Amino acid sequence: MFLKNCWYVAAWDAEIDAVELFSRKILGVQVVFFRGADGKIGALEDKCCHRLAPLSHGRREGNCLRCMYHGLLFQADGRCVEAPGQERINDKLRVRSFPVVERDHFVWVWMGDPSLADSPLIHDSHWHDCEDWKAERGGYMHYEANFELIADNLLDFSHLAFVHRNTIGSSRQAEVKPVVERLENAVRIKYFTLDSPAPPFARKLTTLPEMVDRFQTYTWNVKSNYFVQDSVIASVGEGIDTASKNAMRVHTTIALTPETEHTTHYFWSAAHSDFNPALEGITRLLTEQVEAAFEEDRMMIEAQQRTISASSEEGMVAIPGDAALMQARWMLRNLIRQETAGLGGRSAASTELERA
């Protein structure tokens, strides 16, 4: 079961151009995206209401989309405005439409109740164009795994010392206890590894010494499955707010959008400070290191999903390091219960006030 009344990343803006139609399954629903002549993006269920032909086999005409089976023409709101051979258009001739917002190079879609689609709820991704920082946009992976297994991974730090020992991890990280803070519909984790060997990717990209302090702050937003990480790697003793120009600062953005119960769209980007200007192509080199780490995760999580799918056993045995992921899972279940009960996008707190 999915949480529907929230914004999900459906695509990068560059994936939807002014010519081709773009179809992607979101929360089990096939959706066709198209960019109208006015530049705005429309999103319709990829299924004509007449004979259920896929609209992604159609063509864009102005700000509308025409089904190329029998020629019905649909506006971005899903209403049919033309049917060849008919003077009067039946009100039933419409397809489901979805609210869409293009912001910070992400295309966001709302799969739930359209009346609750409030654009200020969209998470900030301004780092894609942040002054004095550099970023390579367009990161995407397709997972053959349930999104919650990926979320578990992002909220778990003990695996860094093992899964990522050759890329972004270090042996000391298995010994550090994170600080977990619970927010409204979010979990924040602070993970500081002091006076430890620099991870392999930092040794390749920076001029930092062998021993460093590493500060990582992760925030997992349960609504939208939106994850941000602020990371600082600095010389020992300089602190998280160091003004040193050779300190490595990275802001990583990850958005998980369920495709089905067992597959997930994984959108990501990594923006960084100019910590080593003498190194040519540093943004591409950093992106390659991040991609390598994400691939290490994907291989492990997809193997985990195969084991779960093949096993008749239920449940997993928790350990203390699971505190953050268990809280996130509880928040998600609670939000889905509220949504199912008809509370929509309102918080439990506001509902209690109304009852009072």
C-alpha cells in the first residue's frame, strides 16, 4: 500500500521534451507525461477512456494529447475536447489527470486527491542550481526492490563500513552510534565519525590528510520519500562549520518513487563545494564515486528483495541500529492509516484539535 496524498518525483525535467511523449508507472498507475506548446507539462493516465488504448502511442497537438486509435483529443485536465464524427462530446469522455509541478529540475506529480495538491508542500531542491556549488543532475536508477528496503538502507549507517568499504565507507563507522531526532513526518540523523581514516573516495578527490573528521546529517522525509544528506569531511579538529576551502562539502538528494510493490524509481543528485579546484572534471569524478556506491547498495538490496520474495518467513529481527528506520516505517504506516480513514493531508495533531 502506498501513501498517495503527497508529491512524488516523476522525472527529471530533461526527460520530458516538447516532441516525445513520456510514459512511466507511478504507484502502480501508468502515467503519460507531455509538454504542451506553452511549455507546461500535463500528466494523464496512460489509457484512453474509449477503448483503453495507451495514450503514449498518441501525439501532442498544441496543449492537448490525441489518442491515435480513434482520434479523441484530450486536454491536460483529462477532458475530451474533440472526437472525430461527433458534434457533442459526452462528459464521460475524460481520462484521469494528475497535478504536476516542475521545480528545481524535478517534475513532481500528485497521485492522490487533487484537491489536496498544495505546491508549497514540495520539498526544496534548489541545490541543483546553487551559487558557488556544482552539481550534475539527472541521476536515475531502477530498482527491482520495494522502496521501503531502499529507505531502510538510507537510514542505516552500520552498513557503510561493510557494503561501501571500497568507496564511501570506513571501518570506524561501524562503531559510531548515530543521534536520531524525530520531526513531523521526518527523521533526522547525525552521524559524526571523528579522527578516522579518510574514505577511499575522499582520498582520490581531496587534498585532505589521511586522518579526518566526518560529519553527516541525514533527513528522511516520509512524505515523498525524499532524502537529503549534508556531508562535511574536514581535517581533524576543524569542526563541522569549518571555513577551510579544502574541506569537502557535499549535498546529496535522493527521491524514491514506487513503481510497483516490488520496483522503485530512484532519482538522485550530488552537489558539492569547490573543495579541490586544481582537479579537472571534479564534478564528474565525484558523480562516478557516488554512482559506484549506489550500485553497491542496489546489488545488496535487490538480492535482499529476491530472498524476501522467495521466503515464506515473515518479519525481520531488529537490532539497536534500526532505530531510525523503524521510526520512519511507523510514521509511514500512521500516515497511510490517516489517509485510509479519510483524513487526507491533515496531520494527526490537527485532527485531534478539531475533535477537541
